[in-house]
Amino acid sequence: MRIRRGALADLGSVARRLPGGRRAALVSDATVAALHGERALASLRRAGLAAELVTVPVGERTKRPLQLARLWEELKALEIGRRDLVVALGGGVVGDLAGFAAATWLRGVRWIGVPTSLVAQVDSSIGGKTAIDLPGGKNLAGAFHQPDVVLVDPELLMTLPRRHLRAGLAEVVKTGMATDATLFRHTEQAAAALGRGDLVALEAIVSRTLRAKARVVRGDEREREGGRRTALNYGHTTAHALEAARGYRGLLHGEAVAIGMRAAAWLSVRRAGLDPAARTRQDALLDAFALPRRMPPTPLAALLVAMAHDKKRGSQVRWVLTPRVGHASVPHPVDSRLVKAALLEVGALS
């Protein structure tokens, strides 16, 4: 993992130092490619790699089997071999899709992640999770396939729309709330600067959040049942159900996570002994980033059906709750009446 301003210019030299072939497929969505694709390609080519850009559509709905199959065909056309590279330049969707393509192409090829969104820089780019969505739920088909390098350039965040930047801050709050009380305090202290997109503040919080997540992932790389990494799913039981129930439309992932954290904190007060003042701190921090308090109109029944199909449920839906800031628990069942009450609390339609 490399974090520094201007790191995108290093892409070619980093890729060149990896053992293997000299071809690279640079995968990006249309929006990111227009902003950063030429610089990334130029860096790869200056280093002597035969690099070509492969663009995919924008948005969560890109993470589908049809688009994965199209990407495989592109890799075939580019003659990407076992010793060649896939480079994922984009947000979490591009990282998940391109990473899964790398995991499955010729039974696995090397890949480099260059996350361009805040959600990707602080969360999805670290840990080796790759996946696509199915009609029944988010990330149901996937693989653990660690990137050889993750290149984090905070300057790329300056091209993000403000809404996307704030949505990414939800994952920062989540990591602090779930695993690192010091990170949570730093986020509170820097909230004003982060909310207005200050680059210095963002660079510092990206670095802190990545270190916090890396500590967790190192001890539980494959998210074993009951393992420490499951704490990072705090807020995601509701978030993934909400995204699936709404057909992955209308909400950014971080916005869904913010709503999910509000539901998880409400349950944590009632089931895990969380001090109500800690719940207030969490919700105030989410408010400071203008993140939603309630979900768009979504039937409770649709959310419950989506939860029942979530990949993490096992035989029943399990919730990550926390007794105090920075100490989320391994998942455990919650009474269905409380679950319904929590979902109604954050705006589900009865």
C-alpha cells in the first residue's frame, strides 16, 4: 500500500517492478477514465508496458455477471496472460469488478488497485474482497484476491462531487465506530475541514483509516465466521438490504451505510449496552457530513426479504453491534421485533 499525493504518476514504475509480463489492462469507468485515464495510461506506457484502457459503465449496476463476461472478453482480446496485469482505476465498483475479473481470468492474474473515490481509498481497496452483485443480493459472487499493490493518491479526491466525498466519510465514521476510538475522535475533531473537502485533512484521515483497517484485516484476512474483520460490517446489514431492495438506485453506498449505522447504533443501545451518548456522538458526526438520517421510501417487507438473502447471514440474519465506540462485536442474532423497530426508526415503510 502506497499513500501520497501525486502517486498516480508512479503507477508505471510500480507496475514495472512487479514480476511478470509486460501487458496491462487498465479498467476504469467512463467518468474516471475521462478525468484520469490518459495520465494513468501514459505512466504505464512510459514504463514500457503495453497498456490499453477498458471502460465500463458508471454505477453499482455495472457489477453484474453480464459486465463481468464482457470484461473477460476484453482481457482475451488484449491477450492478457497469466503473467500480465489488470489495473483497477476507479471507485469501489471498478475495484470489485476488475478485481474479480483478475481473480477469475486464467485462474488468477496480478492486479493493482488505484482507488479514486473516498469510499474506495479508505475501505474497499484494502483487504482483497472482490465481487459482483446478483438479483438476490449485493456481492453474492466473489473471491478474496489480494492486489499486489494499492496506490492511494489523495489528490484524486479533489475531482469528486461533494456528495460522493461526504458519502465516503461514512466509511471513515464506520471504521472508527467499529474498531478504533482514536480514529473516531480524530474524525470528530477534523469534521469541519473534512466536510468542506480540505485536502490536508482528507490525506490525514485516509492514512489513519487505512492503517486502522489494515490492522484488522491482517488478523483475519478471509473474514472467518466470528473473526475480527466482521466488525467492519457495522451498519452494512441494513445498508446492503436497502441497496438491494431499491435496485441499487438512488443512494450512494456510503449514504446507505450511514443509514445502516444509525439503525445499528439504535440496536446497540438496546442489545449491546451502548451508552446513548455514544449513539448521539455517532449520529452528530454523520449529520456534520450531511449524511441521510432516514432512508428514501422503502417497504419494510422488501428490506426483510433482502436481509434474508444477504451473504453474511448463515442460517439467520446477524448484526454487528457495539457496546462502545471502537469495539464492535462479532455478529449475533437480534429479535425480529427489534429489527423491525430499528428499520422503522430509520424510515422504513410499515
